[in-house]
Amino acid sequence: MFLLRRRRRALPPAPLPWRRRARSDGTAPRWDVVVIGGGHAGTEAAAAAARSGVRTLLVTHKADTIGQMSCNPSFGGIGKGHLMREVDALDGLCARICDQSGVHYKVLNRCKGPAVWGLRAQIDRKLYKENMQKEILNTPLLTVHEASVEDLLLMEPEPDRPGKCQVSGVILGDGSRVHAGSVILTTGTFLRGVVFIGLKMHPAGRLGDQPSIGLAQTLEKLGFAVGRLKTGTPPRLAKDSIDFSVLERHMADNPPVPFSFLSEAVWIKPEDQLSCYRTLTNAKVEQIIHDSLHLNNHVRETTRGPRALVVMAIPCSRYCPSLESKVLRFPNRIHQLWLEPEGLDSNVIYPQGMSMTLPPELQEQVIACIRGLEKAKMMQPGYGVQYDFLDPRQLSASLESRLVQRLFFAGQINGTTGYEEAAAQGVIAGINAGLRVSGKPPFIISRTEGYIGVLIDDLTTLGTNEPYRMFTSRVEFRMSLRPDNADSRLTLRGFEEAGCVSQQRYAQASQMKAAIEEAIAVLKSLQFTATKWSRLVPEAPISTNRSSLASALDILQYPEVTMELLARAIPEPLRKFAECRELAERLKIEAVYEWHVASQQQEIEEVRRDEALQLPEDLDYFAIDASLSQEVREKLDSNRPQTIGAVSRIPGITPAAIVNLLRFVKTNRQRTEHIEHSRIGRPLPEGNTLGKSKFQNSSLSCAS
Amino acid sequence: MWPGTWRKLLAALNPVSGAALRAVKRLHCPAGKRDTIFALSSGHGKCGVAVVRTSGPASGAALRSLTGQQELPRPRAVALRRIHDPSSAETLDRGLVIWFPGPHSFTGEDCSELHVHGGPAVVGGVLQALGRLPGLRPADPGEFTKRAFQNGKLGLTEVEGLGDLIHAETEAQRRQALRQMEGELGQLYQRWSEELTKALAHVEAFIDFSEDDNLEEGVLAQVDAAVRTLEEEVSGHLQDGRRGERLRGGVHVVIAGPTNAGKSSLLNLLCQRPAAIVSPIAGTTRDVVESALNIGGYPVVLSDTAGLRETQDVVEREGVSRARERLQQADVVLAVLAAVDVDPEPRCFADALRAVLPPGPPAQRAPCILVLNKADLLEEGRGGALLGACGEGALPPTCLLSCKTGEGVDSLLSLLGTQLEQMCGDPLAGSPSLTQARHRLHLTSCLCSLGRYHGYKSLDLVLAAEELRLARRHLGKITGRVSAEEILDIVFRDFCVGK
């Protein structure tokens, strides 16, 4: 076994329950958590598990590909930036690495309200990879091992938990075994991945990489339901062959806004940032695509060629993945193409919006008829990938599979697209794989607490039939789940419940939260008449007609008013809150949304109450004695909701079905209580004593 | 971290007038821990007493404002109170009220019960009055049960069967909604729903994609225009007086027939007072005469109409046209014929009826009862022949009576009672005003949110979008929920987004 680096903390972690079990294979190395895959989900998962204090092994084909940005050279955006802030709030890596590797930082949606500001940056691929590898190799308790994983080691399941077996380790390409308390699969598009370029197709996870076949077979044998998705990537262009002088230039922000709560500033000097350029498609592009489609239809009819082009071009995803689908679905239109730099010293330009699967010579034709790209050199053609993904409804909200105990899935394998979506799942899978090994309850983020919660709830409750991507429109409580307050929402919980947050970050987030609460209390307590306010803050168009008193927080809602302005008007006691710029800015945002967040609080409570009503994991919906229609039973069975809240989000579930389930939950709870009573006086077995332990912990008795 | 972007944001925002901000702020209500729900707890249809129940922290305040008394009744003791509409101070009813402070209540929260008279007018009025109070909203199906459950108030046996009850209720609602959706009103609501969903989807698209992808110019301006149109239509709909009248009405029973058949006499007989002028002169009644009464416990608005005949008299002609209009709106038609004027032949009855009833296939017509008046003038034995003839053809239920002697009125009342029971006992057709009261509440809330959208638009697009989301949710209580996925469907249908 080739261990690249292995570090231990001064104190070894406490002995864990699973290690006490007698193992027949005493020589094989043992780990608490084994992560398969070193992409965005894998790195976050491995680092999160290690941060929470368990010994973690990351297994990857090629250690050199750790932290590789396989597709676009950018991170963040609207919704995705929110995910990154939340990953950062849980002490995840990608936000910090981006602050050390970006070449063009830009906040999107600046004029649309701070709840939807989208932090985004063009990232230097090489720097990102270097920085990520440095981070991973320097993470205590985390070890990297270069190997392929061929199979899973399985054993009898733990009783009283759902699952036909449990994973106890992995078998590597050389046949050696590695034991593990939990295993996380983050193999991206490698499950039966097929790459399409023009009429050619060959199996691969990404261009130049091998697909995982052994694992795919094992998962299939275990009975995992899989679906097939497709994605694509554009051709790459040589920077020095593009005429930028005729194109629209887009400058980066000055000063750049960092992603991480811990970063004071990003690494690059504002003036050293690179620019992006915009160009447009035209009728000629459309013509070429149409002509070649015809050709390919013909090819398919004569059954000679693979279905590559046709299959890739017919859009099954609503979100247009390729230039072909854009042209087909929205004909006679001009489409935008963004020319994005891939790095400071890179000659590669990534033409975002130009994903194509045409034969390379046709791709070159398309490129040559676009303004600014007339002489552009194609360094690598665009291609499409088809791959298997695992139906995420087979996972619980902790991302552990219900079929195989202790086996977690994260990232693209769960049907998502995007680095940020992968990273978000990685953090949650990593934390929970660690907690599972330590016998602690899972760490779940609710829809009311974060975009991560929405992402995982959508996936595990509703599943997906296209690559799932984060949008702010998916989020019910968008006004409270903002990028500015991700630390208040998650850092404290991450520290206290998951142990995945450093002391330093915890202290910083706690201080900030306390300061905001104090400041809001002070702002609310400062109440004057409108006449007095308009004298104090003449900049704001305060109507003097209003008779009631207004608080300083009310006044701060005016677009014209800032904390600085208020502090100038009322230095005591406001000056100290305006001095720290970050605090002042966050207070302003709090003021804008304060009323609305407060009035939405009822609804949030309602969702939380419903989510506190948990359903047993192993419920057999076809067998339970509740008055449910066959249709409802089928829906419940395929979606496997974990809470009454999740039930209510499944389309087609009636209120009556929900009440009948409530009744069932109540019966069940009484039953488990009965069992519990009958066990009193006996020593309880270690770990999870009762099959329905979750059920007992659930706050069915929460209200009252 | 989160460094200063406010200055730029401020520059980008339009200055907003104080009035706009005030308008926005006035509509806030301070958030309690949980909202208060209300619903008609007794069943639909026939009932002497209806029970309206509230649950939640604002129950006490609601009871105070409806009874107009600062003092709440003694807990769990029945008190007789006058019940007002707080917004108009109009008395709705005198009824029994009970105050159940939490946690000793059905749901564990503060609850109140109002026992009022069972007519749709009263119940509708009480529900509307409750809906206008801050912090109150109509309960969703099963919500009382859910709260009781969450608060540990329900035993197993109590929950048993409740699911079925709710199922029956929601199934009826679904069928009712379906029935309404097929009608003109349903089509209107459906169209609003589609337009609002599209407006919302376009705002969401603007938030999620306008920076990266090329959305067409003027997306937001189109949304503004769509929202304004919607506001005008909804508020026009809510102000529609005629519908409001019907809402307070009850079952509309219309007396119709040729002149001098004794229609006004029948009205007077049923009302037991001389509500309409009667005379032997044909064409005495020229306008619609209405009277509210209670038949077999069902609220009925009885209308006497002008006798149907061709006439040169301008006033009478208007009366006849009003009569025909009223017939179109009738829930039940009492077709009155003079027994002496018809031959005991099914064909003759059919012809006479056709002259009275509005045109159209029988299935779409309001149910009808054939009343043969002036039985006292018939020769001996002819009455039996007439009734026998009625039994032969496909004729409506018939009764033979005499307004003069009062003979046969009981059989009319029993026929009418059966008809009303059939209509009101069936939730599909019964208590139409209750559904309408609910619609009214949701449409009003929807309209408020649409209004706030404009106020927030220039302040913060997220807040504006939130109002559209709220408006959509209110409308969705009538037309059905729309999921985030369906919104995304519209986004991806209407815009070319994606990389």
C-alpha cells in the first residue's frame, strides 16, 4: 500500500464500537471512513470526516487528479454561491481554496437584493488543484491512497436497521482489502461512463480516464436502482488565437469579494484579475448544427453509427446542456457564449455555452463562424458523457443508503451536476459517515436551515430525472437562507453536533452572531417620532405623516440609510456597531429582511414540526395497517420519505393519507415505548439499542 | 468577509418614496408563534346549528372582536352572545360561544367555538369576518387534527377514523372543485392561476438567470403589466355585487308560470303573510317579489315572478324578462299551472312546462316541481286523472293544491323539502356560499400580495418575488398547489438558459 501522507492527531481517537468486533482478516488495514473518489464530493467528504475526528482514507485512481476541475473553470454563481457559503460555514474546503486560486471574482445579482447575491469566480485550474492537494495532504487524520476500487466488502447487517447487508470495507484493484467503518462512494460519472465525440464513443468516466466497471456491477447486484444521465463539455480554444479586440469585455469586481467567512481578502491583487469576454452565436452556427443533425439521422437510420449525436442532441434535460439543444429548442435566436480564462498562465479558453458533441471537424466549423473566433484554434473538441447515476431516493437524509448499511453516496453519482452541489453533499456524507462510526445521531440540515438541506431533501425525497442543479427558486425560505448569514445558521451546529468546525471558526461565528443580536436589540430599542428621524437622517425620505414611533431598525430599511449614517446621527450607542464594516453590512441586510423573516417564521416552524415527526426507515408501506390507497403506498414506497414533512412534499399525497400516516406513527411510537418499558432494568446493548430508536428520539411529543 | 457591496447596491436601487415604503410596512403584522386557524367544524348541509371553531394564539382576540366584549366568557362555559362582523359592526347572529384556553382544549392551543344558526348566510358571514382578522386563516384539511396530534392531545381511538373523515371531506372538495373548474368561474380561476404562475416563473428566471444567460429584454416590465391586469380582474371579481347577493342568499326557489295561475298566492301561502299583491287580474305581478323563509330547516329565497306571456305593456314586458332572467339563476323552479287549464294528457303537461322553463337540455336545468293550483275548482275525479297523467310521461314531481283552501300544501312542502335535502345534503351542490366564502378570503389575500409586489419591486426583488409566491399560494388554495418543479418547467419552456 502506497501511503502518500499520513498524519495523526496527538491523541488517537477513542476506540470505536465496530473495531471491537472480531475480524477474521486481522492483517488488513482498518479505517473509520474510506472515501472512494477524489473529486469535489470526495475531497470534501474525506476532509469533513477527518475534521470530525475519525481516521479517514481517500482512495483515488490517480492522486494527481485530486481537486481537478473536470469541466468549467469557475465556482459559484446564483444558488451555487449559497451552497459554497454553507460548505464554508461547516468548515469545508472549496470556498477557501477558491479564495486562494481565483483569477476573476464577481458577485452576480448585485442589484437584486442580498438574499440572492451570487458569489462567483473564474478559477485557475492548476492553482486550485495544487492548493486542494496541499490542503488534503495536510489534513490531520486523512490519508490518501492511489488505487482503483473493484468491489465492496460486505457482511451481515446490523439488526433493527434497514438494509440487507452492511459494508465493512473495499477490495482494491490489486485484490487487497481495506476495512472501514463507513464507505463513501463519490465516483462521479465513472459508473458505466461513455464518452461521445461525434460518431465515436468509448467507455470512460472523463476523457482519458477509465470507467469503474466492477463497482457498477456490484451495485447492480445489490439491487440499487440506477438511471442514466448525460452531460457535456465544450471544446477548448487557444487564447492566443482569439481576437478579443472585437468582443465585449467583462471586468472582475474591484475589490473582489471572498467566498469564505475566514478570508479577509482573496489572494490576487484586484488589478491583476483576468477578464471574461462575451460573444454570440449566429444563423450560420444554427445552420451547421441543423445540417449535421440531418446527416446523423441518416446515419442512425442505416444503423451504422452509434446514436451518439442524436442521443446527445435531443434534449431530455430542461436546462439546456448543449448548443445543439439550444438551437433545436429555441431556433432563430442569438445565444450568448462566454470566453472564460482557465488560469493566469494558461493559454486555454473555456467557451461557456458551447457544449457540443458534433464530430470535431464540424465543431471547428462552428467555432470559425463566430465573431472573434474566426481564427481560433480548437485545442480539444467538446464531448458528451453518458453515465449511470444512483436513484437518490434510496438514500436517507444523511446520504447513507438504505440498502447497504454504512455505505454513503455523494456528488454526481446521486444525479446532481456542478462542483458546488457535489461539495455540499460531500461535506454532509463525510460528517455523517464519521458520526455513524462513532454511533452518534446523524447531522441533518433541514430545508428551513440551508440550501444544502433543500438540495438533499429534494434528491432523497423526490429524486431527479435530469442532472439536478441548485436554483434559488427551489428554496422556500429564500429570505432567511442568505449567503451573508450561512455561518449563523450552520457553523454553530456544525461545531456542536458534528464536530467538523474548528475552534477558531466557531469562536468567530459565535462572536458575530452575538454582535448582530445585540445590535438588533439596540436598533429596535431606539424609537423616535418620524419628525425626529427625518431631522436626524435627512438623507432618508421619511414621511412625517406617520404617527407611530419608528425604530432605528425601521429606518435602516430605507435604501438611502446605512449603519454609518445612523451612527453619525446617533453616535451613542450605535458607533461601535458601525465601526466593524462586516457587522455594519450584515446589519443592513438583516434590517431589509427582518420583518419578512419574522413573518415567515410561523411557516418555518410549521415545516420543522412536520419534519420532527419521523417515519421509521424500514417501513413497509405495502404491509402497514393504515388506510392508504395502493397509489399512495407506491408513492411512499418509491420516495421513502423520512418525515411527515417530506411526505407532504410528494406530489399526489392527500391530506387524508398524511393523517393516516400520523396515526400509524403514533401507534408505532406507543409500541416502541412499550418495548422500552419492558427492557428497563436490563443493561442496554451498546449503540443503537432499538430498531426504532430514531423514532423514539423524534419529537412527537415536541409541542406541548 | 462579505465586503462592501452595499454602496453599489444602493446606487443601483431607485430611490423609493416614503409613501411606498409606508404602504409596504403597514401591511406587516407582528409575527406570533403560530397562526390561528378556523373552520366550520359541523358538517355541510342540513343543520340547525353550525359550529365554527378556531385554534391558535389569536383565538381569544378573535372571540373578543366578534362578540364585541373585552371579557372572554368563563373557560369551558357556554355563553350567549351577539356575534358581529367587526369590520362593519353588523350583527351576524346571536349564538352560543365557548372559550377553551389552552392547553385544556381539543388541540392543546387556545380554542374557541361559535355555535350559530346553520344557514349558509350566517356561517359564511362568520367565516368571512374571521378571515379578515389579523393572524387568522382558514384551516387546511386535517389541520385541527394535526395540531392536536402535535400537541399530544389525541388518543389513538380519536385519530382512528379521522383520516377517513378528512378523506371524505377532501374528496368532496375535490369533486366540488372539479365541478366548479368545468364552469365559467373555474375557467376564470384557472386562467388567473396560469397567468400568476407564469409571472412568478419569469421573476424567478430573472433572479436565477438574468446575469448569466440572455433573457429577453423587458421580462420584468411584462410581469408588472401581467400583475396589474390580474389585480384589476381579481378586484373587479370581488366587487361583483350580484354574486355577493347570491352568496348571502341560500337556495333560490323561483315560482314561475303563466299569468293568473296563482303564483303570488302560492308565495303568500308559503310565507304565511301577504308579501305579494294578489288579484284576479292577469299580470298583477310585474316585478320579482322575494321573500326569505325556512323550509324544512333549509334557508330559501322564494321569488315570485311576473306571469309569462307575450304582452304590449312596456312595464309588464320588463317584468316578464326579469322573470326569465330569474329562472336562469334558479336553484329550484316551482312551475305553477292552473289545474283547470290543462288536460290530463302527458303531452299537454310537457308543452305547458316547456313554455315556463328556460330552454336547454333537461340535465342542465334546475330541478323543477310542477304545482297544479286551483284544485278547489276541479270537478270531482278530475284531480286523480291529472295526477295519473303526470305519472306517465317523464315529468317532474307534481302536486295538486289549492292556494285558496290550503289543501295539498303539505305535499308541496314535503316535495320541496326532499328536493332541498337532496341538494343541501350533497356537499357537491350544498352550501355553495361556504366554498365561495373561502374563495373570497383567498382571493382577497392574493390581491393584497399582488399589491405589495409593486411596492417591493424597486426595493428588493427577492421581497417582491416573495409576494408573488404568497399570491400564488393563496390562489393555489383554490386551484391547486404549484411545485417548484412546475415553476422551473415554465422557466425552461420560456427561456433558453443553461451552459
